[in-house]
Amino acid sequence: MILSVEKLLVKYGTNIAVDQIDIQVDKGEVVCILGANGAGKSSLLRALLGHTKSSGIVKFKDNDVSSHSATQRVRDGLVLVPEGRKILTSLSVEENLLMGAHLRYDKDIYTDIKKVYEMFPNLSTRSFMSASVLSGGEQQMLAVGRALLAKPSLLMLDEPSLGLSPLIVEELFGVIQTLNREGMSILIVEQNARKALQVSNRAYVMELGKIVQKGISKDLMSDEKIVSAYLGSE
Amino acid sequence: MILIQQIISGLMLGGIYVMVAVAFTLVIGMLNFLNFTIPPLFMLSAMMSWALAKYGLPFGITDGPINWLVAIFIGILITIVASLIVERFTYRYLKNRYGDATEHAIPLVSSIGFLLIFTNIIIIYFGSEPVKFPVPFENVSLKFFGLVLGIPQLASLIISVSIVWFLSYMLKTTKIGRVLRSIAENPDTALILGVKVFAIVPVIFLIVGLLCGVASALFTINYTEVSAFIGDEVAAKAIAGMVIGGLGNIWGAVAGGLLVGVLEVLSIHFFGADTVKISVWGALLVILIIKPQGIFGHVKIGKEKF
């Protein structure tokens, strides 16, 4: 088990965003968390990163990291691709990638950057341009590339398909599947439930801060309640 | 020829404004607040150097005055430490308590508090009268094709431009520079990437302390007369220079600072000392009307500053 969360609670003042939830991600697994706007999905990921105050136990790679700072967790390999991509537009494309690797001191950084460029050729042709010239899809690729440079053991993606064209979403989920085939554990939070269920092994459904359903993704895809609430008729 | 001489003197005076303007612009660009402790930091460096050169270290560590150059170096160190104290109590402490990372009103107001504290401590201990700093040389100058170049002034221009150039180079190419630019653009994203924002922000205040200290040392050597109020005049002109050049842009602050220096000297030459403020603030007004974002400023402040 790479990530195990017990009784995680996130409160903003008196509002409870994440209400005592338990989640597990096994090594090499893709797990998705479905839920509507305001279900507490992003708060959950931010709490996992140590960016938002929370109580409960977060175990990562069998260590209790509940008291660790975001810096320590990123260094350990718990890396987030934030919602809305959060590209640094005053930096160049390559500098954005280097920011992903800013906690590393090994010599392989530039080899890893090359790998990212091979994965996303659009980025390599623009490596010295400002990241602000990238399209939405390219920005998402850059955000994923930046996260990969932190050498994640668990890659967390917050709404990766938000605002992207269907073609780009296809490409993005293709990349996610490739990464998973190479052995990376992945946790995706998505509103695009159909796509997320297709690529994931297991899924959790969140409503108002609570996990209301969990199971194998394939089973959930034929579950009537899930179909009517998240997938719709097609 | 006289005109060229005046312009050169103006540029050399501008060198001091440049450093203070860069200190202001750095804090605005990075942390989004106008740091009012810059004028007292400038003053603190000069007054502490003067006190050390006059009385020596306290508690009998040295008996009597210490060398003026050593005094100046200690003065710069004291300024850097003071700037870090300011960071501890204006930026970090208050921000932790009240949340919002971009809330700039709280550090702004508490930096005004530090302005009063520093100024009044100096007034209590050393009085408010101008005092003479014991620089052992006077009017050392080079003659060059009929132009007179004061060596301390020339040194101040060279030192200030090279410090600023180095700073800009550091921000552009080094890792710490990249991290600082990320914090400047979006502290929240920087945190997500694992940047220890609270460990990095003091670096900015260290640079601010250094810039104020060195600017003040150069001012002291050039003019030899210091008081508890020298920071106000210099900082006011530096702010004018910064706004003329464009907020949050280092090279804008350089251009603006030099321009203010030249304007000051030229208006003294042509119209007399009383007109300095009119021409500096007049130039600011003209710039604000023609190009409100300043010469090098972007319309969207907070992006692509360096």
C-alpha cells in the first residue's frame, strides 16, 4: 500500500469540507475520486499534500507523514498536479520544469527533462519561451511534466481534464495510462466520471465531504446510481 | 561642457537612488507590499556607522572610536539584521496569524510602525541634529577631458549598478532566483511545488537590508553629513524613481533612479536648489499622465517582472 488515509478531517472554520474519510491506494494502481463541485475533492488532495490543515492519519509508503510539511511530502514523492494547472507564466517552459525538480540535487534532472520533452514534443519546441504562450492543453502537459520531475511515487491529479477539448483529454488520459503501465501509482480527482472510470482500477465517490460509495471502477460503471448521477445517458 | 558635467554628477547621485528604488521595487514585485522600513533602514546604517566611528563599540569592547571603514561595514551588517527583524514581525508573524498570503495591508501598516520605532530610537540616543561623519579624505577627484569626476561618487555609481546587475543576473539564472520568481508570481503554487516559502522570503529582506546599507554607506562617504532624517528624503526620491521606471521592474527602478538623479542636479544648476522637488514630482506627474505604468512597467503588475 502506497497511500493510506484514516479519518481525514478538513475544516474551514466551522465548515467541514472533508469528513473523516478513509482512502487507500495500492502500489501501481490508478484510483479515482468522483464527485460534484464542492464535494471536498480538492480539499482532500490539498490536505494529502500537507498544504491545508487537517487531522487524521496519512500514511505514505508505510510512514506516518501526518505531521510532515508539504516540502517533506513532495521530497518523499507525494506530488500534486493542481487544479487549473497553476503554470508559472512569468517563467519559461524549461524553468517551470526545473521548478518541479527544485528539491532534487541529483545529476539526472536534465535527462528527466529530456524524457518529458519526448513524452510531450510540443513542449520541447517551446522550451525557452514563456509558459504564457502555451495553449490550455499544453499547459496541462507542462503541469504533468513538472510533477514528473519531482520523481513522484504517487502522482495526484486534480481535475486534469477541466477546460480541455475532448481530443486533448484523450491524449492526457493516454499519458496517465502509459505512466501507470510504467509502474506509477496515480490518484485522480475528476468530474469527468466516464473517462476517470475507464482508466482507473478502483473508484471512490464523494458527496458533501463523505465517501458514499467505493468499488471496482468497472462495476461502478454499470451501477445504476452512478450512471444516473455522474455518467448520464448517452 | 558644463551640461555634460552636470549630467554625469546627476548619474552618480542617481546611483544611490537606484539602490533604494530597487529595494522598494523588489519588495513590491515579490511580496506585493510597499516596505516603509526602507527609509529608516537607510538612516540606521548611516547613523550606526557614525556612532561606531565616533564612540566605538559599547560595553567597553573597544575603547574609543573605531576605523571609519570598519564602522561602515558593521553599519551595513546591523542594517541587514534589522531588515530580517522587520521580516520576522511584519511579514511572517502577521501573515501566519491572519491568513491571506496576498494581504498586503498588514505588513504595510506594521512596516510604518517600524519606521517610527527605528527613527525614534535613533533620535533618543543620538538626537535629531545632523552630524559629521569622519571620512579622512575630501574632494578626491579625477580630471578627465576637462570633466571633474569625484572618486567616491564614481565609485557609488559603479558599485550600485554592478550590485543591481548582479541581483538581476541572480534572479534570472540561478535556482534561488527561479524560486523567488515563483513565489513572486504565486505563493500558493510555490507551496504546492514544495517551496519553503517562509524560509525563502527572508532572502528578499536580506537583499533589501544589503541594498539600503550599501546605498547609505555610499551616501555617507559622498556627503559626510548624516542625521536621523536622511532616509526620508532619499527614499521619497527613490519612490518617485521607481514609479517613473515602472513598479516591480528592476531595470525600471534603475532607469528611474538615474533619471531622478540627473533631474535633481540639472534643476539645481538651472533653477536653484528650491526647485528640486518641483522637477522630480513634476516628472512623476507627467509620466503618470502619459504612461501610467511607468517607462518599463507592464500593465499587469505581478507578471514577467525580471
